[in-house]
Amino acid sequence: MKKKIIIVGAGGHAESCIDLVENNKIFSIKCLVGLKNERNKILLKKYKVTHSDNDLKSLSKKIPYALIGIGQIKSSSLRVKLFKKLKKLGFKLPTIISPNSVVSKHSNIGEGTVVMPGAIIGPNVIIGKNCIINSKALIEHGTIIKDNCHVATAAIINSGVRVGAQSFIGSNSTIKQSVKLKSFSFVKMNARIIHNG
């Protein structure tokens, strides 16, 4: 029997998360939670936003699992705040990995992190909690990505890189091996990072 899960969010990333959950075949989406003005919004012609943030406490007593369906580009603050709130309410935030990704069994991926289709994660990689590893991202061996980061589409992170917490790595960017990036780093789309920052 599939485990019941809610998705918190009602935008584009929520749609990606819906697709991820459907293809994962472990969870069944019980409902979508959005803002008050997003009630009754339909995502992917099938899923209706039936609850708002004010309902999270009552939902936590009925449904054990939650997934954050809110993206992260300019700031991770909303995802961080929501992660803490969901944990405090007692939700379990599972790691959900697309069956269409390649993830080494020798990697370690934290709770609440999603790995989207086409991503490749090598051995001895450590990825923290509440991260987004987006479609076609490549994370090479020995890399450490701290909590609350977003590695965007087709980003390349070479071996031994260290990415500080709450960082954003833009689409099609490349980070040279062994580079260290501090917390709250923002790497622009198509950037080439060859020095510590």
C-alpha cells in the first residue's frame, strides 16, 4: 500500500514534485496545500489545492508525510522556514529520487531532498536536507552539498567541491573540482566557477 503524502506549494515546482511522486510509486498524493488565494487551483489537470497553510496542523494528525513543493532561486528562506514548520508539526519529509536519475548507492542524501529526472550523483557524495537536485544536474564523486541548496538544471559540479548551506547553483553552470563555496552562495546561469568563493 502506498504511503499518503501532502505537497505544500501550488506553483511550477509543485508540478515537478507531483510528477516525481507519481513516478516514484511509493507515495500517494493526498492533497495539495497552498496559500489561501490558491484554494481550488488545479495543477496538471488533476490535482486541486484543497488546503491552506492554516490547515497544516490538522493535516499532520492524519497524514504522516509532507513534501515541499516550493522552488528556490533568489532565496532559500521560505523553504527553510517551511521545512522547520513541517518538522515541528511532526511530518516526516522523505527523500524522493526519480527512477530516471542515476544515484550511486555509495552516496548519502538528506531528508526532504528531491532528485529530479536525469540527475547523476556519483559515489561518496553527501547532500544535505531539504535540497533540490534538479533535472540533468551532475554531481561528481566526493562532493559535499550542505542543507537547503538548489542545484539547478544541467549544472555540473565536479569532484571534491564543497557547497555551503542555502546556496543556489544556476542552470548550465560549471564548478571546477575541489572549489569551496561559502553558505548563501549564488552562482548565475552559465557561470564558470574556478576559484573558492
